[in-house]
Amino acid sequence: MAAPRPEHTTATRANHLGDFTVGRRVLLLVGLAVVIGAVSAVVAFALLRLIGLATNLFFHFRVDTALTAPDSPHRLVILGVPVLGGLIVGLLARFGSEKIRGHGMPEAIESILTGGSRVQPRVAILKPLSAAISIGSGGPFGAEGPIIMTGGAVGSVLAQHLKLTADERKILLVAGAAGGMAATFNAPLAAVLLAVELLLFEWRPRSFLPVATGVATATVTRYGLLGSAPIFGVPAVHLHLDPGVYLLCVVAGCVGGVLAVLATNLVYLAEDLFAKLPVHWMWWPAIGGLLIGIGGLIQPRALGVGYDVIRDLLTGHAGLSLIVGILVVKTLIWGLSLGSGTSGGVLAPVFMIGGALGALEARVFPQVGPGFWALVGLAAVVGGVMRSPLTGVVFSLELTHEWSALLPLAIAATAGYGLSALVLKRSVLTEKIARRGHHLTREYSIDPLEIMFIREVMSSEVVTLRADSPLAAVTATFLSPEHVQVRDRQHRQRLYPVLDTEDRLVGVATRRDLLDAALNPPQSGTVRDIMVADPVVALPDETLREVANRLATSGVTRIPVVDRTDASRLLGVVSVGQLLRARLVDVREDQHSERILRLPRRRTAPAEPVAG
């Protein structure tokens, strides 16, 4: 028999649904994020001091933790120290943990995607140590990548000691990573945006609230350790902005995007070349260190973190030789040495390279304000390299507090991001993940399964069975050639709700169950003997996503749909194929082009008849 058609209106409201799915458990994550944020700020402070200590030991032969430039009057020191630092990093990676290789963010992303957000505790120690040695020995890297990995390790290790899900471990890992980044650069909003654009792979209150809490805690803690002033504060000046300047920002953004593409390709070209060397990868950082030393001989200020150089570029105090030297030498030694697998971050070098590009453009573009074009170039290259334009804009603003440059920076970062996205499939952050056999998409959109209800796709006319019907008679009917039409419907349906004498749902039987009974005919028995009692069911006002998750966890492909107020009242059956209809709608909207409105055609007057 066929189940009665459900009686409901399309305007039925699903009162159990809301804008977000968030429970009180998020408060636990928020509380943990406070601790993680504070610890990550202390770790960031310690890493900066460790970099200063390493730099002073390597280049100035003294014990001091203040950040200083890695320079020396002795050319042999400039050439040899980076090699020594690379050798130490290679040994730490070989005999400590290979996870310390690289600039940190791909490793953090990979642990989130494939490792259940589990980071080895020793990484929390070895990563900052190796980064301090690499940067302190003249490596042209930043501290942000290692601190992101280290802060993430702090969050992950704490989470691993608690009974949490993999998603909750991910949230705490990202809270530590973003907290460390905010404490390093005094850029809390940019840290949150980077977490959203690159690390979380979702935009939900359950993740945003703990991450924002961790970032805020880390930033406040930083104020007591490192102060609250912007890292590269520039003097407040009036910017002479006009339409021509905005157009040139597009040009600067595109040029920055080109440089971002070249720099990204350089990193992975270097990685490919190092992979062809007939030596163990442990020696690669030392070879990269030799390249760094050669670059240091050409332009010593290209070595190290280079905060002082970035400050000179953004305040308009850099000379042409420094600008060109940084643009060429820094790009080359950064890309080549990073490809060697040493430890160091990408943001500070990208800041310096982008700032140098903008400072060079300022020699041609009209004067807008001191360091304006350097700031625009910085945002453009960050947008192109990181493929995170919002982060690039906000980062630039928080680093300098040049809030009046918001629109020019947005234009430049968007142009750089757009060109990079069109030309390159992967960014410098994700190419390494792809090379390890994983796929990462950074396109976020609303899942169509979240916005369609089961009542919109379910089958309401279904074949049902009676629980007390003799099984022999049912199987005979199931196989009878005299019921072709019924058999066709049965074979398409494959799941048969079982009803009692009062039309209440008491179980389900599958096509396989009936075929098994037909091939091994029982002497007696009813449908009740082969049915599955208390089956998994769906409700008409549930979203397709909810039911898809239920099908996945229960291991079935079809389930009956019942009334929310009366679970024994059958409304229909829904299958995996019907759930995919929402995907078909999404594909059609994405690929099918059509013209909705047309311009009205001008009517022409009929020709006058010719007399004659």
C-alpha cells in the first residue's frame, strides 16, 4: 500500500533551527583559550628574546637578548655564520623532529587537516629554538611562522591532555597560533582574520569566540611585555589622495602580484633543486646558509628579521641602493634558503620585499606622503603571497596605524590577490601541502545541504508492507511477473517501511531482505520477522545536512521520514540520491548561464503603401 501524502504547508517553520549551531561547551573552549593566549604571548616574547640572544652570540660574541642587526665588519663572519646556523638547524631536524623544517604555517595547516590537530610536545620546544638559531645566524626570515607553529603546539598539547574532539583541538591550536602572531606583531584583528582566512576552514561562533578570546588575551599580555606601540609606527601626515592615486594603487597591486608569483615560484624551484642534490636533506639548510652569506656580502641589511629596514622603508628614509639591494638580494636569498627546508617565517621578509617594491615605485609615482607607496607595495605583496587580502590590509594598518590609507591598501591588496589567484593554483603556504599529497581548498561558501529541507526532496508515495503479512506471500508478490509496475517502484525504492494494522511505522525491510527471503523461502513467518525495528528516521523539517550526517554515521542510504509530533506517522522515504539534488541545484546555479531581462525592442512603423 502507499503511505498517505503528508499534509503540511511550504511555510512550515523549523523552530529547531537557527543562524548558528553553538552550545554551552563553547564556554569551556573560551576559558581554555584565555590560558593559551597568555602562554602564547609569553612564548612570543621568549622567542624574540631568543632571536636577539642568538644574533648577539653569532655576530657580536656577547650575551644580550636585545634585537640587533646581524652584521659584522669581518666578511668571513657574514659568510660563515649562516652556514653554521643552517648546520645546527639541520641537525635539530634530523635528530629532533622533522616537523621543525619549513616556515611553520604549512605544518600547522597539515596538522589540522590530516593529523587531528595533534602536535608533538617537543615541536613546541624545538621549533622556536631552531627558528632563533636560523634567524639569529642571519637567516632572512621572520619570527611569525615559527611562533604560529609554536603557539599552535601549545594549544594542541593542552587540548591533548583533555577529553576533546578533533575539531575542539583544532580550535585551541588555532587560538594559540593566532595568539602568538598577535603578540609578535601587536596586530590582534589581523591575527583573527588570518585564522579565519587560512587556519580554521570555517566561520562559526564555536571557533571564532575562542580564537578571538585567545588573541585578545595574548595582545593584552603583550602590552605588559613588549608595549602597545605599533611595530612600524609612521608619523601622522595628510595623504594627498585623488582618483589618479587610486588608479596607480591598482597598478601597484598588480605589480605586487607579479612579484608574489615570482617569489612563490622561486621558493619551490629552490625546493626542487635541493631535492636533486646527492646529499641528505640534513645538509640542505647549511647549503642555504651559504647562499645567505653570499647575499649578506652583497647587501648586509638583507640578513635577519630586518625590522629596522622595514621601518626605514615605511618612513621614506631608505636610499635607492638599499631599496634595490633589498628588493633583489632579499627576494633571492629568502626564496632559495626557504626552499632548503630551514626554519623561519615568511611574513617579515614579505613585508620587507613589498616595502622595497613600493619604495622603488615611489621614485616614479606622484608624492602622496612619506612611505605611502612602500606601505601600498607591502599590502599588495602580502595579498599576493599569502592569498589573504583582508589580512594583508588589516596587517598593514595595524603595523603602522596609518588608518587614512585604508582604501588604497584595500585596492592594492585586492589587485595583488586577484592576479596571484588567476596565475597560481597554490600559494607559498599551500603548495607544500599539495606536494605532500593533500588537497586544500580555500573557497568557503554555504553548503546547499544546509538550506534545503527533507520535505522538499523526499518521496511521499512509497510502497509499504504490513508487519503481520505472511512472508511467503509478500516474497511471492515481490517476484511475481504479474506486478511489473509495482516491482519497478519496489526496485527503485529499495527500502520498504513496515506498518501495523493502524498504519503506524514499526520498522523497515530492505530489498536485500526480501530477496534473501525469496531465495530461501521460509515455511512460516511474517514480515515482522525480517524487518529492522526502531529504524533510523528523518524529520520533514530537518536540513539535508543533518540527515546526510545521520546516514553517514548509521551506514545506511535510505531512511523513512516521520512526523515530528508523531514518530509513528510515516510521511515518506528519503535516499542519498535525493539528498544530492541540492548539489545539482548548486551546480546548475554555478554553471548555467541565462539572460533574465532583455532590452525592449524598438517597434518600427509599418511602411506606407506606395500609391500607384
